[in-house]
Amino acid sequence: MGLTLPQVVPPVAAYRPAVVSGTYVYVSGQLPIVEGELVETGKVGAEVSPERAYELARTCALNGLAAALSVAPKHGISRIVKVVGFVASAPGFSGQPGVVNGASEFLGEVLGGAGEHARSAVGVSELPLNAPVEVELIAETAPTAKVVPV
């Protein structure tokens, strides 16, 4: 797809971006940070359009892949198991599933069938740093898996 994995986003608090347990990689919530900067702030349905939030969710998913591969580079990712998307929502906004589709569809484009996953899309009143969207994921590794080609 001509993508380049970004550097892993450093934690903004006391946690690790990703940890491995058995054959699973648990990726902490990823914000739409590009080159160390949060690219957008505000509530979806007010300051941020749903279409823009969809794109930001794609950025979060790319950051999630970078975090996952940073702790499992020799095994790679064999599939995405679960995605949880949090959308900082203005009162009355109920389009969270469409926003989180940005992450889900991106993972499907990158990984094909291995990108299909279980998912939750949750509306919240606030996210860290006033981010409009946050995405966390669980990936599975396997000894024979190849590193995700992006």
C-alpha cells in the first residue's frame, strides 16, 4: 500500500504502548499522533466532522500496528483479533460505528482477511489530550507469521 510504519508513539502516562502475552499482543489505546503531534482535537459531531474522525481512526490503527510490531517483530502479526474504538462525542452524536470503521477498514485493507476482527465502538465524553478518537487493538502472533507488509 506504500505505507511506512511510523515510530511508536511514546506513552503519555505510566504504561507501555504494547505488551506480549502468549501469542497475543495487547496494544494500548493509540491517538491520532503523527510525527509526535496530536493532529486534531475536539469532539466528533462538533469541532471534528465524522469524516475527519474516520481518517483519524485510520491513523490510530496505523500507530497500533507500529506498536504491535515493535514488541513482536520476529513473529509478526498473523491476525487482528479485536479492536476497541473510543470516540469523544458531542451531545447527540451517535455515529461512533462509522468513525471506528476508519480503523477497521484500514486493517482489512492492510491485512486482508487477517484484518477482520471483533469490535466495540464507544462514545465517550473526553479522551486524553482532548483527542477526538482513540483505538486499541489485540493482535495474534504465530511463529511462522510474516511481518505485516505495509
